[in-house]
Amino acid sequence: MNTRQRRIHALATPPGNDDPGEAELLLRYPGTSLPIPADERPVRRAVLQESFTNYLVATGPPGEDGAAFSVSARQILDQRGERAGAVAVFSDVTSYLETVRSQEQFVAAVSHELRTPLTSVIGYLELVQDDLDLSKETASYLQVAHRNAEQLLVIVGDLLQDQVSRSGEEKLVLRPGRLSEIAEHSVESFALRAEEAGIALISDLQPTPEMPVDTARMQQAVDNLLSNAVKYTRRGGTVTVATKMIEGHAELRVTDTGIGMTAQEQTNLFTDFYRTETARNSDIPGHGIGLSLTRRIVVSHNG
């Protein structure tokens, strides 16, 4: 550690512990009071031979604002190309995040204002489409308009939910629920879409016990995973949704035969607005919000 890093390290040091281990440091997910698990902490990830960019962490005890840092890591190779260590760089982004929060509040306000007129547009388009005297050409134009208006409403909804999730203003409403039943509802919802895309949708849902869960938020998380799987899988491919219990924890797994990601792309997978180069160069729509939002939902459930 250089001098600057020692000061950063001190911010994450628990009171009364002069020499904390990595797992003892007060490192949280930004905007939450949830501690980052030991193997997901930036230095540990670097030791585990990961390279990553812009991994956000917050320091200090829960309930305090603390400081926020963006961490990047790269592996060091010697002259023979063999790994000789790693370097991690911590950049203070506290003031930047404060600026971002004000921008997010603006985005949330705009998104909220857009929902009402969009809903009205969709409603009137549906009424017009019920007119039996429409020509086929006019009906096809209205279908395109209706489809794009609905897509825009989904994007606006994602933006709004994303901003609310970041702000911490939304509280989870925890009630007894089963992850396997939530997954079953998602499979039912996506069955027709998968069939139309020529994709086999397989469910292997072992019953899971009731657990405290915000059903609506967790449903959104599962839907996001399944939506991505179907979206990035080509015709003739397979998407499998499975649930099971592992050591007292409920696990959901969505597996697909899609276009795939490199190991480096996976390290940035949950970065806000991140899309891989393959995805950006394809005609597959997306805005890089779904998975980062999904991760926050899971983390807020201590998952």
C-alpha cells in the first residue's frame, strides 16, 4: 500500500482493530448497509486472479454515509508470461456519486412523468386496433406503433425502478414466499415468447420452502434473468430454469445455449449500463440496466 491507500484502508478499519484481515474490513455495497462477502471484496478478487474495472465499494459502519471508491484490478505477468501478482487501484468517487445521485433523481422524475402519457397512448392504440374496418396495412402500422410504445414503457419502467432501487427509498415488503413458485410463474410467462423464437424452455423446479421474500421484486429479478436468456439464445437453442435447496439456501439457476461471454466480460457483467461488444454490435435490443438491477434485488435479500 502506498500512503494514499493506507488512508483509505484506515476508513474501512473497524474500531479497536489495528490490523484487520480483508474479511474484517468495513466494506459495503454502496447505498446499502449490506457487507460485501469476503470473496467478492476487490483485493480478494485480485488475489483470485480476476481483472475488473469500476467495482464500486463503500467504507465505514452501516448507517453512515462513509466514502465510496471505484476499484480496478489487473494481473501482473513476468517476462515468461507467468503470473507474478496483481495490482489494485482505489479511486475516491464519493463526490462523483453525490452528483450522480442528483442526476438519478432527475431521471426518476422524468421517467415517472413519462409513464402516464405512454400508458394513455398504448390504451388508445389498443382501442383503435379493435376497429374491424381497418385495412391490413393500417393495422400493421398500428401494431408496430403499439409494440414500440410498449417497449418504451418497459424501458421507462426499468429506469424508474433502477433509480428507486439505487436511492434506497423503496423498502422490501417481506412475506413468506417460495422461490420455486416465483420461477414457475416466470416460466409460464415466457413460454409463448420462447416458442415463437424457436427456443426450448425447460423447467427443473424442485420445491423450495417458504422464506421471507418481496415477491414482486424477486419476480422482477427472475424475469430479468429469463428475459436475457431467451433474448440472447438463437433459434434451436435451449433455456433451462432450475431451483433447488443447497445447505439451507434456495438456489435459482438459469442456463442457456446463448451467444456467451468472455471471462473478462463476465467481470463487468453487473456494471450499470454495461453491454458486451457482441451485444452492442448485434440487433438485440437492450440498455444494460436489467442485470445490475437484478443484482441489487438479490443483494437486498441477503442473496
